[in-house]
Amino acid sequence: MLKAPRLSPLIPHLLPNMTTVYLKPHKEESLLRFHPWVFSGAIRSIQLDADYPHAQPQEGEVVQVLDSNGKILGVGHYQIGSIAVRILAFGVGELPADFWQERIRAAYEVRRSLGLITSTSNTQYPINNTYRLVHGEGDFLPGLIVDVYADTAVIQAHSIGMHCHRMEIAEAIMQVVPQVDKVYYKSDDTLPHKAPIQGERVGYLIGAEKADFNGDFWAKENGLDFRIDWLRGQKTGFFIDQRDNRSLLEHYAQGKEVLNMFCYTGGFSVYALRGGAKLVHSVDVSQKAIDLVRSNVAHNFGDNAPHEAFAEEAFEFMAKNQNKYDLIILDPPAFAKHRDAVKNALRGYQRLNAKGIQAIRPGGILFTFSCSQAIDKDMFRLAVFSAAAQVGRKVRILHQLHQPADHPINIYHPEGEYLKGLVLQVE
């Protein structure tokens, strides 16, 4: 049973070598509900370490957070911006010595209990060594992403604080996860480029001597092989968050002619082929992505698989390929990366889904997704509804989809729900 954090009096428990953040009156309420963010507008004052040489806390510094009455609320990473502190631990004024190891261990045990880490195939759990080990706030480590591909863990820091702790995190992973013998760090696109940080944003932290620097690395997802390129690929090299939705699509694919738009590595295409699809077309504007999906298809099914890949723009391809497909996947990149872009993003989702609904054969199945965190599931559903109404075809919702269990949502941090999807049947 979850207990509320124990709040301690200020004076006896303050650490003289730590910066202290004091909140305005009544601004502690969100922290008492375990929300992990402290916004800059909630801060009354900051007391620096007496020996601290700067006029404000250094970005990434571990700080104590206290309410207006001097009671300790927690400890977290300080950062410059609207989110001023990301809480790592509630009700304490410093991190325990074993903090990183224990948090990584807790995350690993969740994935192991879910049956996501398997080395031998059986009817219930096919071989799978591809999973998300740490999902930021969902694993109570805000600003940290860790994906595992076979024997390699890929770390991505979304805060300067996590960047500062990258070696401790890497060492904790090595201690906790028996399958991992290499840890790669890839934060070039997730950290502020102008931030005055020490150390490289990209490179092996542990196990470089065991690495294949040619990037020819394969991992298994539900018994299927995928080439993982964490050196040059997007994010950590592969989009793990669609694993369960790819499995669902496999069950719909038998005998279907399938179009996979925005295919990237071709995950949905590979699952469709295993599901017995009659034909699969993969489309992406990136030639690099097309080369990768071709490689994944050939590796799993040989050169004679009923598959073709096209480096073309999505709307143009669908416009000239009407009424050809029984099953269409629309999984575009995020249309809205911040709230200011929501209005334009909704128009984009409506336009895209209208094209998909228009293009599909009668009786066809449409898998459509949004990975924009700023777009909630109700907004997305409304955009798809508007698209269906615009086209004027009968549409049923068969499934409402979301991110998988290794991308958990902290119940106190609903902002962590980012992936939403619908499976539609179109008459």
C-alpha cells in the first residue's frame, strides 16, 4: 500500500552542502499528490550552498525542495525553464546511496514479470530481447529513457540532471540486467544544444570493446528479427512502443493487401507478412528508411516475400493508389511537439485520416495513430471523426490502442500518456 511521503522539519534535516528550493504557500499540493514536476512559478526562493560559486543553481544539480513552512517535500534535478525541478524521490532531502541501482532493479523486475525478456521460444512467449527498461516518469525517473536491444542498453537523457548521472545509471544497468554487456549513450537530440555540459552526448559508456561499430546489429521482437541502428537511427534506434499494436495487426493481415505508411524500419510490414498478408507495400519519404525495411523483410522472409517499398511522400502516394488496399497503417511522426502546435496538428491528423479512409477498399481495416503528447486521445478521436464525416463513409471503431506496458504511465503524471491509436473498419 502506497504511503504519503513523511514530511520532516526543516532545520534538523537540511544538508548544508545542498541547494534548497523553497515553494510559495500552497504550491506544495501537487507534490503531495506525487506529481514529479516543480514549475518555476511555484518557487518562492532558492538558498544556495554556502560554498556554491554561482548566482543560481547549476542546471542538473540535485536540490532539496521544501514547502513554505520549511518541511522537506523531496529531492530532484534542477533545470532552467518552466519545469524547474524534476523530483526523483519524495519525502527525503537526499538520494540514498543505492538509489540508481534500486530504481533500475524495480524497472527491470516489472519487465521480467511481464514476460518481455525471453531467450527461448514457447507458445506463450516467443523470443523477445527488445524492450524499454526505463520510461521516464512512468518508472519514477523523470528525464531518463533506457531501451534494451539484446545485449546492449541505449540510454537517452532528456534532462541535464540525467546526463550528469549517466555513468551511475550505466553501472546500475550493468549490475541489474544480466543480459546486458554494453551501454550506449545517445542524447545528441534530446539535450539542449546550448547547455554548458561536460562529457560527450553520444558514445559507449561501458563495453565499447565488445561493440560492432559497423552497426550490423540484430535484435528480436516477438520472434522476429530487426536491424537496430542506435548509432545513426532515430530515437534509440527502433520504435518499441508499437510492439503490441504490431502484434494485433498481424492477426488482421491474413490474405490482405497491406499499405504501411510512414513505415520507418517496417515493423508493421514485417508483422503483416508473418500474419499471411497477400501483399505489403511500405512507404516512407526517407530512402534510408526504405533500405532498412527492405533489409528487415529480406532477413526474416528472404528475397521473394510479397513486399515492395517506395520512397515517396505520403499524401502523393495515397492520392494515386485509391481502392487498392484492404489494410492501411497510418503511423506518422508527431505532428505536435508542443501545445502551440496543437491546432495545426489536428488539421494534419484530419487531413491524413481523410485520405486513408478515402483510399481503403470497402470493408477494409485502418490502423491510425498519434504519438503527439500534446494531442490527447479525445482530440485525436475527434480529428478522426471529422475525417470520416468529411469523406462520408461508414466507419466503426474496433479497438482503441495505447502504449505498451514497458512504456508505463505514472498515475500521478497523466502527461506521460502519449501514444494513442484507433483500429477502424470502413464500409
